[in-house]
Amino acid sequence: MAKTEQGNGLDMRGSTEKLTDNNGKGGSYGSDPEINGTVPGERQVDKYGFTGGAQQHSGETAEEIPPEVLRQREVKWLEMLNSWDKWMAKKHKKVKERCQKGIPPSLRGRAWLYLTGGKVRREQNQGKFHELDSRPGDPKWVDIIERDLHRQFPFHEMFAARGGHGQQDLFRVLKAYTLHRPEEGYCQAQAPIAAVLLMHMPAEDAFWCLVQICEKYLPGYYSTGLEAIQLDGEILYALLRRVSPVAHRHLKKHKLEPILYMTEWFMCAFSRTLPWASVLRVWDMFLCEGVKILFRVGLVLLKCMLGSQEKVKSCQGLYETMELLRAIHPQYMREGFLVHEIIELVVSEKDIEKEHLAQLRHWKETRGDLHCKSPPRMHGAKAIMAAEPPSRQDLKQMPTIIVESPLAPKTDRERVEDAKDSGKEEKQKKTLLPPQQTVNPAFPPTDPSPLVEGKNGKGSKESLSSAEHDTYL
């Protein structure tokens, strides 16, 4: 795989059009909406925002969660996010299990921000994104990014319109990254990563999540030369020998290099390969547990497609095998089946690092030293937090929208708590403030308002739920 002359864009089989479709099938739709980035208004929008294409929601590929179960999961995730450092330090196994079950859609954006460490990076670099956003950017990268905007999920309502808010935010995030990492610039495979993030969070949050993915989860993936992705391809190939000897022998027999079939899988984190319900579940686990999830997905797909003698009989050559891997059977990509197989497959961080060292030695023996000196890879959210322990202030949730009436009467619990703190008589505990009254003798003008105290000081469940309201819906 080589870079294009103009930049770090992927040159997929000699054409940049490989990344223009929604399922990695190189123009398989062939419709005007895909070319023009517009979608007919009469098309129905699915629950993920797609109006068509291979990734539009289908009941056959996704699981439906009962509303009451979803509400319970939301409550549990709100509790975790409110004490994130404690949960990651003492109950990380439970966090991992809940990511494997699937993060509630209403909280997915906020959870991803915390899992990646993007929240901490944002708090520690206040104003950085806005400073980068205000700068013009390198004309070389700006031109390439602008040409790529309409190619990112053209059947998604957020990115369908040329010049629409989705494409504008995508441009802002990608341009900001080229200014943040001018030595790397822009790679085409970063665009779908940024687009998935923007579907779940504001531009500034998406930027810091992208930074974390590029620097911590997949370091070196988007640098000139694609050395990191080539190394991971060899690691995947070596692990396949243990997971599926039949598939390994078949690929070896036909001399099918890993980079020919796994580049887009890994660099786009399967966002252009799987049905959308499966994409989201894979990302939930990937951002929690790290790159081993991408390896597991790749191994599961290879085993399912090429794991028996009967299956490889139809692939008599390199071309036929490549075509098979470009058209993964839908039953193997179904949310329920795929997630189960990923969890059951035993491939650990130690397995990956052991193979990584072996491939580094082989690379040095056959090709010399690496040109790209990327930082060490972090295997998931726990490793990222351990490497750079955040402060409580960095993790504090600060919702941008708090819907709360200043005239709303207090709950009984809040009145009792306030009265206990101020040492007032039982009679005062039960006295309500009339809406028209502007001065409360129990709370002098110099004190914080009782409304604010009820929300921030005592942490009652009623006030917590209002302050925890997700802002990314």
C-alpha cells in the first residue's frame, strides 16, 4: 500500500474511490446521492440517521433492547460517569462488562469521551481546539480534506448535504488535527473515524477523541509509509495460525498479504465494513479494551469466511479470495453473533505485544529500522488513565444544558436537608417559599442560592438526574 502523491490518503488498489462508499465495496451503490452527497427527502431515516445504503438499519442485523432494560443501563452508566476514576481503579471489570453489553445510545458520546481520555485532554487544553479551529490550515491538506468530505457516509443525514453542518464540523476536526500534528498531516482513513465520532458528540469532543485514537490506540497508523498498519497486518496473520490453521494455510498458499485485506478494516476501525449496529458495539469494546478488539474482529471474520475446507474450495486463487473478503456474509456480521464471537475469542494484550516484538525483529532483519517512531500503544481505557492519572476536576461532568426552573419548589428531601444544615426549627423545614417572594431570610444574598446548593452541595438523586442530562442527543 502506498500513499497518494498529494498526501497521506489511502491509495486503495490505485484508486481513492475505495473510501467513497459505505461498505468498502468501491462504488457498489453507483447512485447520484452517493456522488453528489445528497439524499432524496422522501427516504425514511433509520434510528441511526441513515437513509439508505448498506449500513441502513435492518432488524436482521441488530438486537432490540427492551426500554426498561435500556433505562436501567442508563442509570448505571450515569453512576459510573459521575465517579469515573473510582470505577476505573476498583471496578474496571464491571466497566468492561457493561461496554460489552453495549453503551446506551443516549450516553454513548459521553462514555466514549471518558473511555478514550478525550475528556481529560480537553480539560487540560482549554481553548486549544478553538485556537486551531480559527487558523486557516495548510492549503495542501485543506484541499484534500475538502475533496473527501462528501465521501464520508453519504447516506447519513448528517453528512448528506454538501456544506451542511456535518460536513462543516468534519472539516473543522480534520483540519484541526493537521495543525495539531503537522508532521502527520491528513490521512483519508481518519475521515470516517472522525465522522463516527461526530455522530455522537460536538466537534471539540470529537477532535480530542480523534487525537486519543490516533496517538494512544492506533499510534503510527496514519503516518507516511503505513509501517504501523503493515506490522499489525503481520501480527494478525501470525495470530490467525493459532485461531484458524485452515484460513492461515489458504492465505499463505495464495500469497495474499495481510495489508491487501485488513488495511481498511483496521484503519477505519471496521466503520466501513460492518452493519451499523455492529460498528457501534465494536467501538464500545474497542475504546474500552483497545486494539485487541480490532484483531479479534478480523480473526473472527477470517475464520468464518475461510475456516474450513468446504469454505476455501470456492476460492481457487488470490482474486477469488479477495472478492470473498470484500463481501463478508451478513450472518457473520450480525450484532449478536459477532459480539459473542469477539468476547469468546481468547486473544490478549500479551499475545499482541509478544507478536509485535517478533514482527519488529523480523522487520529490522529484512527492511532495516522503522522510519516512523510512533509512541507505545495503549491497550484501552485503563492503560490510558494509568499512564496519565487525571484529577477529579478533569473528570467532573459539566453539562452545557441544564433545564431547571429558578421558581421550581424544592422537593421534601431538599427542604429537610437544607433545614438540617442551617439548624432551623422543624417549623421552618416545612415552610415553602412563595413564587413571588424574592428574599428568603434563611438564605442571605451573600450565600449561594438554595437551588444551586441542592444541585451541587448535597448530591440528591433528584438534582443529580437533572444535572446529568446528556447533551449529545
